Amino acid sequence: MKKYFILIIIFSFIIKGCMDAKPNREKQEIKSNSAMKNYEPELSNLPGIQILHDSLKNVINVDAQIEMLAEGFMWSEGPIWVEEYQMLLFSDVPANIVYKWSEKEGLKEYLNPSGYTGDGKVGEEALKEKGANGLLLTMDGKLILPQHGDRRVAMMDAPLDAPESKFITIADHYMGKKFNSPNDIVYHKNGDLYFTDPPYGLTDGFDDSPRKELDFNGVYKIDKNGIVTLLDKELTRPNGIAFSPDFKKLYVANSDPKKAIWMVYDVDENGELSNGSVFFDATFMVGEKHKGLPDGLKVDDHGNLFATGPGGILIFSADGHHLGTINTGKATANCGFNNDKTVLYITAHDQLMRLKIK
């Protein structure tokens, strides 16, 4: 009898192990753009929030859990909340599409094409990252798009509630040479636009692309008269960009695995930059254990930075202390607040997520 009892126990463990080992393909596979999934907001089983300093509890609700809203994108980017229409807009850069998500309607295609309106004659290899990237709203509710494929900063020539792929060029060159692929963008309080211009849209060689006209990757300002000023050309991969609440500091991410840093600059009354220095160096964190690189970032009303980077979204105090990380489990491209900054929307590789931080 004892022998049979032991055999029954062993057989039970084998059956359970087979059931546990069965892959959950619904969650594991990265969906193609044609297999988009739209979810009722659900709590994820992601690693969650890593607390490195107790003061993080004054910044976010550290017990909050990440919700997945939709998945199946190629590379989600640039989330921006539109309060008037209670919708989130965000880019899928390789797909050349801007999507919208709302609590009421879920996920819908919003703008296609979003960043490349040409005839494709440059070849598919050169157009793998052709869509819009970071998104921005003007004071009067117009949509601004840094466009990889068309290599310009543009404004959609249509109202937000009736989008069309018609664009007005704001700027597309510096000193007679075309931009690389404008990436992320932010407004100064005086109405000037600041943006980064890495070579990520030049997928036929990046810095060695035959289409690259500038021999650097810059940080620029476009003033209200459309005049383009080069602010910094020393960063190898300038990417995310944001101002402090008082507009006296400008933060710029550098998405170079060999120099994974965030820079900070002093900003004078005329919007000029000086005293550029490293705000935080995360190069030591880069690797398989911490997916991602310094990318999009936002700043809350107290000056805390929410900066996508190795491991997810790193939260820094204004003086550069790493308070903790929102670990998404994915290489994370960008994030954006809702209107009252109680919710953080997150674009992480193939997914759209949400974290109720207050």
C-alpha cells in the first residue's frame, strides 16, 4: 500500500509540473501590428515599484500596481494626455501610426501615416523607424509631431477631434542641412520649442547613413519666428527632453549604452543653455538585467524626474538622487502624466501601461 501511495504522489507532481510549464502564449508573444490587443485595464504581475529611498513615498503611491491597457505594438512612444477629449495619444514609431486610447472606447487608430508621408523610394531598409515619436500639444490645442520619416518638426493641420495626415512644417533643417530624425520635444514657457535630433530614423546606417547631412546629433531650439538655434551637439544620442517646473533647468537623456546619462543645463531668461553637466550616469546599469536606455522623461510639479531608462522608469529627486524605479519588465520608451498628475501612462516596447501614482 505504501508503494502505491508514493507512486500516486509522484504522478500528481508530474501532472502539476506539466500544467505549470505550459507557456502562456497570450502574454509571452510580442504581437505584430496586425494583432493589436485592447484590454480592460487589469493589474499586471510585473515586478512593480522598487523603493531605494523612503522619500519615494512622498512622490508616488508605492503600493500602486501597473495596469496593462493594450499591447501588440512594434515600439510604443510619446504618450500625451488630451484633457478636453479624455484620451491618450501615443505613437507606434515603426508602424507610422498614432493611436488613441480612452476609458470609454479603448484603443483606436488615430493618425496614419504619422511621420512619413513620402513615396517610399528611399527603400524599406531606410524606413524601419519612420513614424512620429514624441507628441506635444500647443497652447491652443494643436498636435506637434517630431517626424522620423519626413525628418522634420511638424504640426497636424486638422483639429484634434477630426485628425488627418496633413502637416505644416515648423522646421526641417539647420544651416541648410536636413535634420536627422527629430525625436522628442517640449515647450518653454515663452513659446519656444526645444527638441532632440538623434539618427534613429536613419535606419540605413544611423550615423553612417548616406542620407545623414549633419555630422552631429543635436539639441535645438525653434523660436516663435521659426529660427532654429543649435544648443548642444556633443551628445551621441540625445533623446528625451523636459524642463523643470520653473523652466530654469533643462534635462536631456542620452540613449547611448556606452554613455547612458541624463544631462542638466541651466536655462537663462532668454532660453539659452549653459553649465551643462551630468545629472545622473546609469551606464553601470545597462545590460540584460536592466532592460532599456535613457529615453523619454517627464517632470512633476515638485521637480521630480520620471525618466525611462535601464530597468523601467527611474524616479529622481531634483537634486539627482535615485529614489526608486517603476519596473515595467520591458525596455521602456516614454511616459506621460494625466492633467492633474495623478496617473502616469507608460509606453514600454510593445505595450501601453498605466500606473495610478496618487
